[in-house]
Amino acid sequence: MSETFDVAVIGAGPGGYVAAIRCAQLGLNTICIDEWKNPKGKASLGGTCLNVGCIPSKALLESSENYHHTKHKLSAHGITTENVSVDVPVMIARKDKIVTTFTTGIASLFKKNKVKSMHGKGTLLKREASATTWQIKVDDSGNTETVQAKHVIIATGSVPRSLPFAPIDNDRILDNAGALALTEAPNRLGVIGAGVIGLEMGSVWRRLGAEVTILEAMPGFLMAADEQVAKEAKSLFAKESGLQINTGISIKSIKTSKNNVVVNYSDSSNQEQILEVDKLIIAIGRIPNTTGLGFKDNGLLLDERGFIAVDQYCRTNLTNVYAVGDVVRGPMLAHKASEEGVAVAEMIMHFEKGRVSENETVDFNIIPWVIYTAPEIAWVGKNEQELKAAGITYKAGQFPFIANGRARAMGETSGFIKILADEKTDRVLGVHMIGPHVSELISEAVMAMKFSASSEDIACIVHAHPSLSEVFHEAALGVDKRALHI
């Protein structure tokens, strides 16, 4: 007789493990099933984010930025350094240690909250119409078990999108995992895709000495971001980071040899070009991971892009089956997945107690986006092109970091903060930042928008001096054209 649970979560990434913990906190008997293995073949919780995504990439970004800062910027502070070098294997080992700390930390959280963890691939078995629970087959390298659960949360995340004519071997042609595991900086690095992963990985290896060329198919750069921010970013990346970014390209072929990778492409002027590199990162986005879930046997609906179809409460078309994170619509962001996981857990708790709650939804308009380049980029809400397309009248306030005392003291003066507010009500509609530590500053904007703040509300808040947050304050003042220090 298989073990029965109130909730089974399939996937232990930021959506899955958070959902499992919250379910357990609410008194639901919960199991989390996950198939991830680390390079040594051992079970490793945390999904893409903790193993080969958010956490390890930020570790390498921090290490490479420290190296770059020491080598190129400390002299401005009167600090002399000689023979500065980098030991990439030590850097990678530090990254791996951080990953292990966090993945084993999830196991400890599961134990603390009495969540049962089970390794293997979870598949929904075909359910009879009269059944009150779902049966889930768990396959761990050929060893199978079956568990039962009344509620199922699918949180299987996403996988890298591939190019059919450029298979990933993580030797010459790399995905995000391969890009995080290089033991030395290549002399020449190519990146296909100028999104978050491409820019962050390109930044890491450019700082460590690689000549980096990024090829992007879209006609513009960072088209999801505010146009002014994207324009500023492209200029700064070229001038300060040395990233060569080409947009509007079309890949014709990619060929590998023992020593290099040759990319044939046409540029934005339809001229044939050749890029020869030592390593090539494929970073053209991610697709939902629905393989092997058993959705065909049960009639689980997918949308036209291959995502699991859900309503605003993350409910699928199957009774008591929910889906969260990258496998459903919305931004592919770890924090979005976690919030959906919490919302679904609380909704299940209400159902179990015979109540229906319609409060457990996630507002995509106040989910922050961050790109951890140097300078960092962050935004929340609508950008100018979206407001114009929607016919919404607005006013804008903007303030540069170069006019901020703390930024000057840090020697990090590139970029600005822009606030967009409704012309009639003054309610904040969007905030867009490029500059130092904006990944931290954006949270103030998210909180303001969550509570429907106006630009005047922000302008009335006392901000510490000197601090980078004063740039946000001055931008709010600028909405009414009363910024003080410019």
C-alpha cells in the first residue's frame, strides 16, 4: 500500500520547495519529489536556481567583480596593487561550496518542517473518475515507488532552449551549467542571446579576461526593459565592460572543431559575418519542463507555447492539481515561483477546511526584474513604451547617480532612476533603474506600488543621507519637476 499525503509537490526549485514548506507549516502532510542530481550524481534540492542558476551565477559575478575592481579601480582610492591575478578553480570551488550550503540547507528546512523528501522523477498516473487521490510514480534510476496525494503541485521549472544545429556538449558549446563550470577564462567567448543569462555570464568571463561577443536575434537590445534604460545599458556595457553586443542577427550555422567554434551569421544589414570563438554559450531563453509528467494520460492542458494552462489561482484543468513557477505563464523568475507556491499552499489549506479564498493570487505587475550586470538593471511595473501603447497619460521624474554623494564616494556613478506616475492621480505606474546596487533599491519601489503610493508619497519620505536611496527620492521629486540637486 503506497503512502498517502495531503499534498505532493513535484519539483524542489524555488516554487516547489517553498510550496512544500508552506504546506507543512499549515498542517498539511506533505511530500516533495525531485529528480535533480549534482555533477557527482547525488540528489541535490533547489532546482536550477540553486544548482546552476541564480545562486552560483551571483557567486561568480561577485568574485569576478571583486577581481575587476581590484585590478582597475582601487588606484583611484590611492590603493596600489601589483601582480593581481585570479585563480579560476578556486573561484569555482567557492561557488560550489555556496551551492552545497544552500542545497543542504533546504534538506534541513524540510526536516525542520516535517516535509518528506523523495528523490526521483515524478509522473502522474492515470486517475480513475471515482478516485479521490492522485497516484504518483517516482522513478529513481529504474527503482520505482508509488505515493498518493489528494492535492498535487507541479513545480518542475524550465530547461534551456536549444538550437537544433548546435547541440550542447558543455565542452565547446555551453548552456548555463557549462558556463558556470569553466575552469579558465577562454580567450574568445561567444554568447548567443542577450537576455539575463547571456549578459550575466558574458559579464563574468569578460571581467576575467575573455573577449566577449554577444549575438542577439531581436532587432533591439533588452526590449523588455524601458527603452531609455536599455539604451543606457548598451552604451555602458560597451564602454565600461567591453561587451560587444550585436542585435538583429540571424544564425546560419555553427560548427565545432577540436580547437574552436565557428558561427556563421548575417548581421542587421543582412551582411554575412563569421565569428570564431574558443567557447560558445547558448542562452536563447528557457522552455517549460513538462516531459514525463504524464499529462497526456490525464488530459492536462497546455497552452499554445507549451506551458501548463492555469487560471489566476494556478489551478490546472485537473481536479486538485496546481502548477507554479516557470512551468506556467508569467515571468520566469525565482521569486515569482516562490510567491505562487505560497499562494497555492494557502489556497489548499482553505479548501481542506471547507473555505474558498480568492485572495491567493500573485500580481505580476509588482514583481521586480533584476539583471545583475555592472551596472545593475532593475525595474517594476510598466515602462514608457507600454504606457504609450496603452494610451495612458503619465509624467516622469528622473535623477542620475552621478549627482548622488554616496555614488560619488563609491566611484560608481553610472546610470539613473526613473519614476513613471499617472498624470491625473500621481499613482506610481513603473520604476526603472540602472546603476549601483539597484537590485536592492528596487524593493522600495515594489513596496510603494504594492500600497498604491503616489510619487508625492515617496517624495515625502525622509531618506538617509548620504545614501543611494536618495536617487529614488530625487526621482520622485522630479515627477513634479522639483528635484533639489540637479
